[in-house]
Amino acid sequence: MKTEVFITRQEIGAKVAELAAVVSRDYRGKELLLICVLKGAVVFLCDLLRFLDVGAQIDFMAVSSYGNSSVSSGVVRILKDLDCSIEKKDVLIVEDIIDTGLTLSYLKENLLSRNPASLKIIALLDKRERRIAAIEPDYCGFCIPDEFIVGYGLDYQEKYRNLPDLCVLLEFA
Ligand code: IMP
Ligand code: MG
């Protein structure tokens, strides 16, 4: 399948540093807990974490909304829950991409019911025109058109996560 570079590793690096500076400023003196949504957001989480100059705990959650298709089913399942309580923590959900928003909308409700001190969302990519659920990231890297993106942790059927740039998938098998 063909891929084409869409956002270069240099552009990603600059954007992540910029986002980390804003997050560091906003969370100074707070109990920041980054919740990474597996698996696509792991690369973003690691880069973001390295650029932060405030302390942060990390935890991981795995949900599935897509199964093996590239179309959202709207059905969200928790495949792996958090290891720790988020009560009284300042939670920042780290997501790779918001598409329909169905996954995050479910996740946000679920996490709010666990009484965090605060709950915000950071997303590297936002495909706004595809939105079904009313959800907005508090911090966003790039707003992008309706293309299927792979690389920098994002996959198509578990492939392409290793690509260092964000790429458009041009042909689907
Ligand atoms: P949503 O529930 O439709 O917002 O879907 C969110 C999840 O679908 C993301 O966290 C990704 O894991 C996946 N996803 C949506 N669009 C893309 C894409 O263009 N490339 C790779 N994964 C995507
Ligand atoms: Mg994801």
C-alpha cells in the first residue's frame, strides 16, 4: 500500500514541544496524570512526556471502537483499564487522533465518574469534519482534513506504526 508524508517528523517535534510548554505552564503545581489511550497514542505520549518540565504520572487505557475496520462502529469497549485511582488527580487524556469523537466521548464520561480533580484532553490530530459526538480537545496539535493517517504510532490494521512521519494512506488493501 502506498503512503505519502503528510506531516514531517520535524514539524511533529516542533508542535509537541509547543504543546508541552503550554501543558507545563497550565499544570505547574498540580497533580498531573497523563492517561494514554493505547495503542496509537504511545509515541505521542513518550515525546510529550520528554518535553514536559512539570512532573507527571502516566497510566494506560485500551479501548476499542473500530474492531478491524476503518469505520467507527460507535461501540466502545474497555480492553484494559487504568492501574490506579484518578480521584483528586488532574487528568489529561492523551489521544492520537479524534475522528467521530465517539471513543473520547465515552472515555470522558467514564473517567469523570471516577472523580478526578480535573479532566482535559490533548490530541495530536483532529479530523473535525468527521465529528459525530460533541467533543473538543483542550489542546490540539494539528487540525487535518478527512484522510486516513498512519505512522508516528498510528496504524492501519496494526501496520505502519513505525513510520517516523505522519503519512496519508493512499490505497487500502
Ligand atoms: P473516534 O472514536 O472515531 O474519534 O476514533 C478514534 C480512534 O480511531 C483514534 O484514537 C484512532 O485510534 C482511530 N483512528 C481514527 N482515525 C484514524 C486515522 O486516520 N488513522 C489511524 N487511526 C485512526
Ligand atoms: Mg487512539
